[in-house]
Amino acid sequence: MADEARLEYCVLNIAASPHPEGIYIDLLKQAATNQVKYWGDRYATISAPQERENGYWQGRILTWDNIDFSEPGIDTGALKEVDVSGFGDTLPPNIGFNGRVFLYTLRVSDHRLFVETMNDLGKTLSPRQAGKIFDALLNLPVQPPDSPVVSVTVIPDEDALKQILSIDQLKKLRIHLVRPNADDIGDEADEVLQELVEQGAKSQDILLTAVAGEGLKPNEHTLAQASVAEINGYVDGNGREADGTRVSYSTREYPKIIRRTANEFASIFDGALAVAKATVIRDRSG
């Protein structure tokens, strides 16, 4: 490990409705070793979480490429196709290529996942890809039939929603809500949750478009929905600044990133645990 190796982490919010005690650990254990395709020809799985300290569980994310030996290879020197169909016979089964390994840490108290997005070898996994992997794994058919509805949101930077709502002339506001946990941000989340549950809905999309020549002025109810969607869905907005410049922002484009150096910690596992214990996710309802 290089002395100055950088480590980066994103934060995922896992919301299960309902969410009995122990559900998040159970969901991760059930998802472990199952494979999902998350980007191009890249696949991913996770190991089952292991308890590191009371309330903190850690596991690994493993990603790789699958090679289709029925397709031709390319001789990059001769610039021609090459038959590689027999190459696969010489390899052990279940071998992936270009493998990368990242850590995840579950903080049980608020069902947050702290995912390593740059490991000590400098390999990266984008926050959006991390969210896609866990969303796919936690919603696989391997989960028991009575499993709760699960949604995964990449938690944005604290100023992401503020940036959208401060657009001088907000022309369009899109709020995508997924079922939150009622304990996420108090009464607002509970109200949103109850509205979705009563209607048998997993998610809700709200679109506001301004009258020509004017800007949107979201009321308290819409602001509350946006606050919930910030960590349980996403919020998009576009419009014009005071000088007429067109702008467009989304909470999906500004993930919260936590940066550390590997030499701060005795091991990468200790580093990931320290980040999960120290990081405060601000109550955004106020």
C-alpha cells in the first residue's frame, strides 16, 4: 500500500418498508454471492457482512468483466479477428477478469452504507454504480417473498438541494420520491411514507413547470417532499440565473464524497470503520 494512497467513500441510504429490527443485515446476507450486471460487461457481487463492532458490519464488493469466448478476439498487432473459442476451456470455471474489490460498511443505527469508491490501489467505483449494484442486489428474486420494498439512494452533498432551490428563476422542478423509512427525517418522511403506502405505491414523481415569464415558488409541502426525496429518491431542477444563464442541477450529480488517506489508519478496514463512525448525515428537514 502506498504511503499516500487516497481512499474515497460515498454514502448510500437503504430504505426498507417495513423495516423490522435486523432487516438490513438479513437483506445483505441474502444478497451475498448473487451476481448482477451493472455497467457494460461488468458484473458485481458482495460478500456477506460481518460484524466489526456493535452496530457496524463490513463486507466486500467484488466487480469483474465476463468474457464471451464465443465472440472473436482482436489481434491488435495484425488488426484482425482471432478465434478465441478454445481459450475458455483452459481456464478454471467462475473466473472473472479485471477484478476490483471495495469495502462496504453498514451503520445499522440509520441504515447507511459507506461504500469505498476509491480503494488503496487507486481503483474506482462511481457512487452511481455503487447505488445501482446494491439496488439490484437488494431487489433480486432471491429475497424472500415477504421481503419489504427496498430502495437505495446515493446521498448527495449537503448543498445539492439548496443549489437547485436557489436558482434565481426556477422553471422546472422534478421530485422523484421512493418509500422512505419513517425515522429518516421525522414527520415529513412519515407523511410521505403513509401517502405512498395508502395508495400501494413504491414511488411518486412530482413535476412542477413554471408559468411563462415567471419562476416557481415551491410551497412548504413541496419543500418537504423535496427534503425527503433528497435522501429517498432525487430532485432535478432547471431554470435561469439572474444574468439569464441557463442552468440545470440534480442531486444525483453531486454525491457526498468523503476523502481520506490510507496512512491515517492501521488497515483499510479500520479506515472504512472510522469513516462510518465519524460521518454525520445532517438532518435536512429544517
